[in-house]
Amino acid sequence: MQVRNYGQNCSVAHACDLLGERWTLLIIRDLLVAPRRFSELEKRLKGIGTNLLSKRLKEMRAAGLLRDDRNDAHYTLSEMGAGLEPLVLSMAKWSLNWVEQSPKPDNTHFPDWDLLALKALFTPDEKKTKAILARFAYNGWVGWVEVDGSSYVFGLGEPRRVPDVNFPGPVSSLRNSRTAVEGLPQDERAAAESFISFFPVR
């Protein structure tokens, strides 16, 4: 994939050789949420340019990070590419804890990126055995997250069953957990509080 490399016999350097080009990790981030068409990636990666995006996708496919199915209009991560999820989640958690998060009005943001950020903060607790399904809706966007004591599953669009709690906003609305819960119907508040308890650091 890379023409340039660090010339070091080191596993960290080898990973950087493969992933260090600009935009590569952000493409992986988007494909961890869902397979995407070229036009979707171009829209979400503001500033990348058509030619550079084509080049990156070609390099990633050649390296084995993407499925090699030329007949599919969507780009999908291979097993190798999907294996980068722990790295991306660790980066998200590190950034949430250490890097200034003040939103800049000119910066691009898509609400489904927060599904990964929330997963990065997920804290398993085997004592919490009941599954809780939360639905998020914001400006026509809908996503969902289901958690139990050991797992976090998310998706786009309407959830597969009736949700236990319907948050009338994006995932980022959970930053103010008190406001997020108080704005809900009374019969959903207990489920909302239990859901939020899986994410003690926000």
C-alpha cells in the first residue's frame, strides 16, 4: 500500500506504514459504522477530493483492509479492516478524555460518529443483565444502541424492536445526562438512567 515507510523492524512502525496516510483512519471510522458508497464517503470526508479518495480506497483494497468485491457499489471493511475497531475506539476514548472537544461551527459532524464514541466509553457490568434498547432521533437521522452487562450493539435506522427509551436528540445529548433524562416521559426515565449508567465517563 505504502511507497513511503519508516524502515523499522517494529510492529508499531509497520502499522503506521499501513495506516499513517492522511484520511485512512477516518475512512475506516466511517466504514465501521456501515458500508458506504463512494459518494457518501466523499460527502462525509470534507476536503478529501475525488482523486485522493479514489487513491486511498484503491490502496486500502490492495492492502486487504477492504473487501475485494468490485460488483458491490458499497465499500465494506474486510476482516482485517474490521479488526481495527479496538484501535479506533481506544483513540476515541483517549481523545474524549484528553483532547479539547469544543465543537467548531465550520467543522463537519455526522451524528453516527457518536455511536462509535459512545461505544468507546461503554463499561461492561455483568450485574446488569437486562438489555436496554435506546433510540436516538435528530433532524431526520435515526440510530439505536442496545446494551446489556457485556455487550454494546448499534445500528442506523429504526431499531429491530420497540425501544425501552426514545431520546429526542443525538447521542451527544447524553453529555448532559440530567437534561437528557428529565426531558423523557416518566415511564422511560428508569430505563434511560440504567442505560446512561453504562457510560460513567462522558
